[in-house]
Amino acid sequence: MRVALFLLVAASAICHAAEEVITLPTRDGVKLSYLLLQDKSAPPKAVAIAFVGGPGAIGLAKRSESGPVKFGPGANFLVRIRDELVDADIAEAIVDAPSDKLPQGMDDAFRLGPEHLADIRALIVDLKRRYPDAKIYLVGTSRGTISAAALAAKLGDSVQGVALSSSVTNSNKVGEGLSRFDFKTIRIPLLFIHHRDDACSISPYHNVERISNKESLISVSGGDPPQSGPCEPMSPHGYFGRDAPVVKALKNWMLGREFARDIS
């Protein structure tokens, strides 16, 4: 298996994180790119495979052709927090849409289907080769929760847990989301993260409050005034202004530590 590596960013002064775009062959004639962030000072104890919202198309391979990958201020929540999430204990792999789904991105049916599963199985093999002792977690936000939940139900003990942030539990004209998903099919540790004031119509707080329990839900309040639409990252849907405590709780959960279940 030939892996194309593009070294992008050297160590940062805060966490010594380095970024690489890695492109893997997965299905016949298909490649999958992901952005790997790691602190090279120590092997990570956990790796978060991150699925962004919307159509999930970041265009990493094309972006890397012109140098370091750059994201604007309105980037997806899981992209925006990358420097806070990654440290000596945790690495992050931000997943792009596969080559046969670019540039349009992934629809809900694909996220729920077997081809997406095949792509992520190949990604997990690559991560386990790099970090044989690390635990693997799936982390999705907004429409990325469709990927994370569906994969968590199918991957078994290949991964050690799944965190769903701003879960898409209502259907709309774009797709069914997780409106018909049976969360009982997830047999690994499951964590929900949700803002109480999420005003996005497809991800109301009361749905995850009903689905989850007090032990598996992180409820978030407060933050900065929204600077985007209700379903975009710079709003309660993306924990705008609450990054630090949300990241801390997520990291503690992945590392098996006590974590805050109420962030007010």
C-alpha cells in the first residue's frame, strides 16, 4: 500500500503539534485523505478520528498542493479546536470526503453505508500501524455525527468509543440524518455533547436529552454572541466561545478521567 505523505506544519510553540495530509488508497480506484495532527514528543494514548459537518468535503489533497493547509475563522468546530485538542496524549485525524465524493461531498446515505465503512476501516489500519498502543475514538459534529454513529455500530472493538457533538437527530430536505438510527446498536462507550441553546432545526437539544442519560451527556450553556447562522460553527451549534471547557471535557472522557457533564 502506497501512502502519500505531505509534511505541512512543524511544531507549534504550545503543544509541538505537527500536521500532515495523508492520502490512502481505500476502495478500487478511490483514495481517502485525512489531516493528521500529532505532538511528536510522545506516542499518543488516544487518537480522535474527526468527522466534520455539512457534506464533509475539505479538499485536503488539493489544499496541500500550495503549502500548509489553512482554514478560515468560520471553520468547522472540530477543525477550529484542533490545536486545543492535540497534545502529548491525544492525536487527531480529520477526515475528508473520499475522492469519488469530491467536490460535492458525502450525503447521508453514503455516511450510513458500506463504502464509507470500507474507507474508514482502511484509515483505522493506517492509524493502528502508526500508533499500535493508542485507543481509537470516533468524534463527529453536526452531520459528521451521522458518520460517527453509523460507523460506531459497525466497527465493534476496532474503536474504543464515540463522541457525538451537536447530533443531527431530525430529518430535513438534505437527508434523514440520525432520525431513524437505533442508538442501541452502538455497543462501545457513547458520549453526547450538545449546547442547550442549539437553534439548528435538525439538532435540537431536547432530542439528545431524551436519547442519552446523565452519565453520557455533556450539556453546554453560554458562549459568545453568534456570528453565523444557527446551523453553522460560530453559534451555539458550534459551541462558539465555549471551546476550551468543551475540549477539556472531551479530552478527559477519551483519557478515562472524570469529566464535566454540565458546562455553564
